Amino acid sequence: ANQLKDLIKSGIQNKGFSLIEAITACPTYFGRKNKMGGPVEMMTWQKDHAVPVKAAEKMTVEQLDDKFLTGELYYKPEPEYCEQYARTILSAEAGK
């Protein structure tokens, strides 16, 4: 939850596009249908298979097999749409 809070904050502050994916266990349906056990077993599986992006950079392909990445997967700040649109209007008006 703390990591998700920080990621949401970073996503909101990014003037470009942000996509935040939250992964959580669903023992009611997914766990039962996939024979993954109850909530405790599913949370343990998630903990054992989640790898922070920074740690994954130092791991081999074999070590990352059957794992998924957590953290900021992509970050590229872009100009905010309304700011860019205002610049385009000013540029078009200056060209008249």
C-alpha cells in the first residue's frame, strides 16, 4: 500500500502520461479457480514473485523467470496537453 501511494503521487505529478497498475490477490474467484489456496497463500506467492524494477536490473533472465516487476515501469515526462495546445495557438496566431 505504501508503494502504491507513492506511485499514484508520482503519476499525478507527472505532466505526461501515467499508467499505474495495482496487483492484488483475489482468493474468492481467481485463487479458487487456479488452485492457489486462500488469501495467505496467494499473498505469499505474490511476495515471492514480485521483483522491484531496480532489483530486476541486476538479475539475469533466468532469475526473472516466473516473476513480475513492481515499481515505476516507465517514466517519460511530456508537456501537458493544455499547455502544448496553448503554445500551438500562440504559434498559429503569430504566423498570421
